[in-house]
Amino acid sequence: MVTSPTTGTPAPILTPHMSHTLGPALVRLKIWQKNLNKSRAVHEDLINSSIFKNFDMLVLQEPYIDSFGNTKATRNWRVVYPPSRLTNTLPLMLSC
């Protein structure tokens, strides 16, 4: 129970009123997930295809990693690595 700081009597709990106006339409985020099984051929086929035009985000598991520890990408892609990828000696993924 909420009490008034000046009188010590119970104070009503005020809740904000719902808006009667409609907000903007919902926007859906289209995500495509694929496990590439560390295959260079599958990876290169994917990055050179136009599949990315149909989705907002592509999430790739087990991409091909070259001898320098990098993945391949074209100018249409933005590669995101874990922040600890060059300093962490543990594998990026653990399984039981």
C-alpha cells in the first residue's frame, strides 16, 4: 500500500492511461540461420549469392575460417567477431 507522505493516509495508485491513437505498424526482423560446417565451398557459394537480399540478418554457425583465423566476406557483408577472438585460448563454442 502506498501512503501519502504529507498525511500518512493511503494514496491511490495512479496508472498511465492507454493511448487511443494507433502507433506505427510493427516491423518484422527477418533472420536466416545456417550451419556451414566449416565448408569453404558452401561459405563461398553463400557469400556470392543474393540470399542476403531477402533477409535483414544472416547468422552463420561454423563458417569457414582461413589459416589467419579470418572468415571470408564480400563488400555486401558485415562480419562480426567475438570481442575475445584473438585473446581467448578457449574454443568459441563448447558442447557437452
